[in-house]
Amino acid sequence: MKSQKVVIIGGGVAGMQAAATVRELGKRPVILEKSPRLGGKLNDWHMLFPSFTPASKVVEELKGRLDGVEIQTGTDVWKIEQGAVTTADGRRIEAGAVIVSTGFDLFPAELKEEYGYTLYDNVYTTVDIERMFGQGRVCLVDGTAPRRIAFLHCVGSRDEKVNQRHCSRVCCITGVKQAIELKRLLPDSEIYNFYMDIRMFGPGYEEMYREAQERYNINFIRGRISEAGETQEGRIQIKAEDTLIGRPLKMTVDMLVLIVGMQAASSNGAFAGCEGITLRPSGFLLPADSFCSNVCTGAKGLFFAGTATAPKNVGESINEGAFAAVKACAYIDSVE
């Protein structure tokens, strides 16, 4: 009889939903998560767009669906093959099916030296700002509140210089969401978003973008920041171009926020040599096709879910977790 166990590699939102669905379908889910706790990147997030739902609420709801699920945290996977995975400590875990939901890595903003991240005080990433939101206070290094704030879109996305040619899809709406949160927290602040193209593809995203301008008076400037430097007073001077009017501009701000994109998980390279797993040019995992088999791989009993294959939002990742679980359980039933 085929093993009824489904091993799920990764305990983020896609992995947790996959495990819950596997259990509902009568199979035995096992989550292998390399970090000490479940939840993935959402553990560092404050509010989710476009509804401003607390990220912790989503994580806790998904955790609440895991009764009866075997969970192994602090467990890294070294090898994936049909019917089994091997952990970094040498254990081989047999499985009727395997779901890879290893997520993504955040682009390291320090690679874009021209923006001064880690070089200058008061240059932050969206992840840093989200943590500040969670602490209830956004401030400069000296503890004061910023009065003028600039966001820069597409840091580590659509950038051939750092081999990140893909669009991360959620950066634009993240910049809009954080700008609104900052305006609510600091109503007297001036906020500017520098962008190449605004891509509002999801339900409620376009409305949120319009609200940012019409209700909160957030400024959107089409043009990339070419460089940032620190003034003697510790402020940040940026050089950019407003491409709509064709003029260069200089601006001094209290805080520069780099909207960092998604890049392929570092584990993808190691998995690429495993049976049925290949990579996209971007480094994300390549599914069998983008339509009817978007969670399937080139190997029987091996499935993908969530941002392991491409940038996605939270809702899409959760839905893919459920779909991958259905496919995995159907595969087990088909070979019994």
C-alpha cells in the first residue's frame, strides 16, 4: 500500500494550508520547516494589503487548522526524490507525495550601494518599516519622527544589473500600503513614491492607489532615484528624474525607504538537481505548465505551492497550498 504521508517542505502560509487540506482529505501531513517557528515572512509583517488585516491574525488562523499535523521545526531538507526526502542531518523520510513550499528570499538591498542601505543612517527597507509598525513607532536613528519620507520602488526587481529581471508583483501595493500607514501615523509628514510603473493588478489595489493620492495626499513621481547620499545633518539627499516632465530633481528627505522585491529562495539551486525539479531563468522553480498543472512538477508525486515558483501575494499562496494538497492526495489514491 502506498504511504499515506505527505511531506510538506516549508511552513509558511502555503505550507500550512497544504498541511491542513491534506489532513482534511484523510492523509498524514508532515511539515518540515527550517526555522524555529511556522509562518514564514508573515511573522515580520504588520498589516496586509488591501484590507489592512493584521498579518498575525492570518498566521494564527492557519496555525489553528493544524491540529493533528506533525510539525518538525528547525529541520532543513537536503535532497528531494520521488517518495522520500532527506534532511540535512541525514534522516530519510518516506512519503507518498511531497509538496515543496519553500517560499522566497528578500532581495538584499545592500547590493544596490548607490542607495546607501547599511551605509547611511535613516535608509531602510520595507521590512524594516514593517517591523517599526509592529512596535507602534516609526522613527529616525535619533528617535525623532520623520517629516519627509521617500519610497523607492523596484529595488531588486526588473533590474538586469543585479540579475533580477522579473517583477515581484507585490512591491507597488506594498509601497502604497506603507505610505498610507505612515500618513495615518504621522499625518503632518510629506510622502513621495518614486516608481517606474505602478502595477495595481489585484482586487482593491487600484482603489487603494487612488485613495493614497486623493485622501492622504501622497505624491507619486514617475522616475528612478539614481543615487542617495547623506548630508552633514544626517538627512538623505536623493537625485532622480521626473520622467513625466523630463526634468532632473534633487530632494532632501529625512527617511528613504527601499521597497525590496522577491528573489528565488537560495535552496532552489540545491533542489534543481533533484528528480523532476528545474529552474526558471529567474531561479524560481518551474512547474509543469502555468495553467492546469501549475502546482505539478516533472516527477510523479512531487508538487509545488506558493512563492517557490514565482512572486505571489498571500491569498494566492494560500490557495495554491490547498490545490497542491488536493493534487498530492489524488496522486496517492491513484497509485494505491
